[in-house]
Amino acid sequence: MTDTCNIWVIDDDRSIRWVLERTLKQADINVRTFDNADTILKLLESEIPDAIISDVRMPGIDGLQLLEMLGERYPDLPVIIMTAHSDLDSAVSAYQGGAFEYLPKPFDVDEAMELVNRAVQHSRTLRDTTTNIPDDIASNSSPEIIGEAVSMQEVFRAIGRLSRSKITVLINGESGTGKELVARALHRHSPRTNEAFIALNTAAIPRDLLESELFGHERGSFTGAQSSRSGRFEQADGGTLFLDEIGDMPAELQTRLLRVLSDGEFYRVGGHSPIKVDVRIIAATHQNLEERVKEGQFREDLFHRLNVIRVHMPPLRDRQEDIALLARHFLADAAKELGVEIKQLDTDTARYLTQQDWPGNVRELENICRWLTVMSPGQIIHMDDLPAELKQATKTSNTSDDWEASLRRWADTQFSQSETSLLDDAVPRFERVMIEIALKHTGGRRQDAAKLLGWGRNTLTRKIKELGMEEPTAGAA
């Protein structure tokens, strides 16, 4: 930024104020810090900063209340909301309240700086314009969608940004990752929240019945059609239709679906009068639709109609930091469902669960927690209490020990050959592998990869240059 800018930081946590003040001042940014939101309302009458960074939970006026007040009085002022509660409800509430961005704690200072730079640019671009920001704050919580992993924060952000939209969304991810939960959250936090949410798994309906299930039928249109019946499109009129496993839809129905998306109308099976509907489509698949298109199994024009906004649900094996959190949640849910006391995982068992691959993803973990609630004899769940199939699914060897053993063998061989300065060779090779895998897991997004590695973004960028690595081409940020 060429001009000196002014940022206000509001947080009742002194350490957070200190970190942000130090970071921003190092970037030649003027900073004022406050331990409550009440103070700044009077100051805003005489001075407007370029952006505000505010915590959510504070004594007196909290962050969301402040956000609402600022949206009414200073609609062009960007507000970055911080919260230690890294969940969907916090993100959606922030975005629906008009927040410029959402910054979950603990945060990387490079990420905070990037958001500040964007906020200031936004502020200066819109300073002479007027925007209307709605003041409705989401009150519904979504405890079934839990995640502190970077990839889940991206999902929360997407839901928040889409909360005032009726745009078509495509959700992709492996089976059991929670695609329908995201679809329901998108509907619940949308302007259509009071209308119907209709879900249909296209892979679960026999091929010859799917057309009638989607579009309905008239009496006598086929054998067994004793009366007229509305289909899922009519049932979802005004609301949302969730089409799960869209990649399995037969080709002829893909054509009919494309026509509905294009024209907003269709005919029942055996019908002659067009039926107009206003339906938001959210589709989901575990398949690679681009590959299906190349193979001629999925219409390219329909793919582009559906792929307006894409949300990726990460597999559970890439969310290790969420596994214990999810397990506690599912154990509590199962206890409530069965009317028993909540059971707890001991440390070894919790650690063991985080080391599993979970091919069935979140759904598999939920089922295991329900099984443990019923079958575990005590209130504390030990390794011996786990079902046999989970213990048999142990990775062939302990990954950490296996890796260290390989390293020891390699080092022993090198030293026996009188190799010198071994670390000068080993450390860059190790860092290169770690960077490559981190970028792979984040789709090439450097900010997220840096978080996985425990570095700042600037450190990652410097390492990539030092190691002579190629620039990531997909989703670099």
C-alpha cells in the first residue's frame, strides 16, 4: 500500500491486540487498539479508519452487534471478524451481518496482513459509494458441521458467502464426507430457508422410476399410475432441490434436467401442460465429473450449468485435527439419543482414531461412536473397547516409527560411505517433500499449505524460491 492507512483493532484479549498492533506497525500501518466496542462508536463520529478488526465475544457490545451498527451507519467500512469458535455458525453469522472477512483464531499473521490489505483496497475503492448491508444475523446453529481444519474453514466461508444467494452449487467429495449436511446448511442460511428442502439420491432410485420421481406423472401415463402425482421439482417449488450423486443420472434425464435449468419449466410424465417452477438446485457427487464428461457419460452443457459454484468436502483423513472433536460430538449425540451418560475416549484411543484412514469418512466415525456408546462397558473408552474391524484396520505399521526407521537406515548407509555435510543434502530434500505434499493437500493454495507446515506464507514463498521448486499452477494464492 502506498498511502499510510489506519486500522482499528478491538479485542478484550490483550495478547491478541499486542500481536496485531506489532504486526501492522511493522508494515507502516497506523494502529489503534481497544478492549471493547463501546469506545469506538463515539470516536467514529470524528474519525473513520480504513478497516476494523473485531473479536466476536467481548463484554458490552459484542462483535456481531457492532457489525450490525456499523452496517447501518458506515456501510462502506470493511470489518474483519475474529473468533476462536471455528464453526459454521460463526462464519455464517459474520458474513450475513455484513463482515468483509472472517478470521478464525489462532491465525497466521501473514493471513491477517493479507486480509487487512484487501480490506483497505476495498474500502478505498468503495469510499464514495453506498451499499446496503442487511442486518439479519443467523440464529440457527449447525453443530452437525464441525471443523477446525483449514479445508473446513473454506467450506464455512463458502456457505457464508452464499448465504444471500440462490445460485446453483455443486458439492464434490467422497462418500460419507457430509455433502448433504452442507446442502442443508446452504438452504438453511439462504433467503429460501422457510421454503421446502427436498433431497433425492439419484443413484438410489431405479432407472425406470427416476423420471417420474423427479418430474411427477399423470394418471395412466404408465402401468401402475393409478393417480396423478407431483414430482420432486414441484415439491421443491420456491425452495431447494438437492440432487445427490448427480454423476449417476441417466443420459436421457440429464437432457430433461438441463431443459428445466434453462427454461424453468417441465412436463410431467404423460402430461401435456408445462409446469413452471422456481427451484434452486444444489447437486453433489463423489465422482470426477470432468472425467465423466470426457468419457461421454455426462453432458458437458449440464456440467457447466451445475458447476457455477463448487464446494469441496475434504475426506476425514485430511482433517486429522478434527477427528477427536467430531468423536466427542458424536459420542454426545449418541448418548442423548439413547438416554445414557456421555462416554469419553482415553488419550491412547483418541490418538489411535486420529491415525486411521477412515475410508467411510465422517459417516464411518459417527457409526463407530454410536457402536461404542452401546457396547463399551465403562464410561471411559479404551483401546480394547474398539470394534474388531477397526483394530484390524490398523495401518500395517506405525507410520512415524516406519519413517524414522527408514531415515536411520539411509543415514547409516550414507555415513558408512564417508559422506559428509549430510544435513545440507537431507534437510532441503525433506522440506521439498513436505512442501509438495502440503500444496497437494490444499490444491496449490500457499496460504493454507503454510498453515499445514506451521509456517507463515512469506516463509513458504521463500523456501519455494530457495529450493528452485516450480510455481504451483492450480489454485495458487
